[in-house]
Amino acid sequence: MSDLKQDEGLTLLLEEKVNEFNEWRLENLTIKLDFTGTDFSNKDISNAYLNGVNLTGCDFSNSIVVGTNFVQSNLSETTFEGSDMSEALIMYATVKGSNIVKTQLSNTNFMWSDLQNSDLRESIMYKTIFVEADLRNANTEGLDKNDAYLKYAKLKGTTWE
């Protein structure tokens, strides 16, 4: 992969030019994007096509990622604290050990995702989907599981167990 091409896409995101990024992404579908450790804090990148991207260790704190597509992305050790992730698609994603504290998770879809050891304390949930998600040892303290759809979710080590 051309680092120059990847940098072009990353620059569009960091400048919050989501429509341009999505167009660029559709034209460069064969590029395997790796934005490991990037600081996206305080950015509005709602509706971005970040599916399949390596976002390990990124900082999305206080960001707006409403409706963003993170399907099959690696979000391990990523920080979303204080973010709005409403309506985001995070299906089949790896979200192990992530900080999702005080985050808006209304209508967020974590179906088939691995959230082991993640911290979801004080997050706001409404119709949040965790179908077949792996939440083992995730911190769900203070969250109302009635605000989540948990069919077949792995809950060992959580307050929802």
C-alpha cells in the first residue's frame, strides 16, 4: 500500500471532510487502511466509511461519530470517552480493552463484536444492540441492561451476568 495514498485519506478525515473522504474511500477500496494511534479527539467524522480500518489505540474522545461505519474494524485499546456514537455500526469489530465511558450509544450496533475488558461505565444506552457480542469482563457498572438488546451475548464477569 502506498503510504502517500493512506495519508491523503487520513488528512481528509482529520480536516473533517467526511464526504470527500467517503468518495476517496470508494475510489480506493483495495487500500488496507491503518490509522493506528491517530488522534481524532474533538472531531466530527459522522457517517465516515471506516469499515475494515485498523484503528487500534486511536483517541476519539469527545468526538462525534454518529452513523459511522466501523464494521470489521480493529478498535482495540481505543478511547471513545465522552463521544457520541449514536447509530454507529460496529458489527464484527474488535473493541477489546477500549474506553467507552460516558459515551452516547443510542441505537449503536455492536452485533458480533468483541468488547472483552472494555469500560462502558456511565454511557447512555437506548436500543443498543449487543447480539452475540462478547462482553466478558467488560465494566457495565451502572448501566441498565433493559436499554440493550443482549440476545446470545457473552456476559461473564459483567454486572449483567
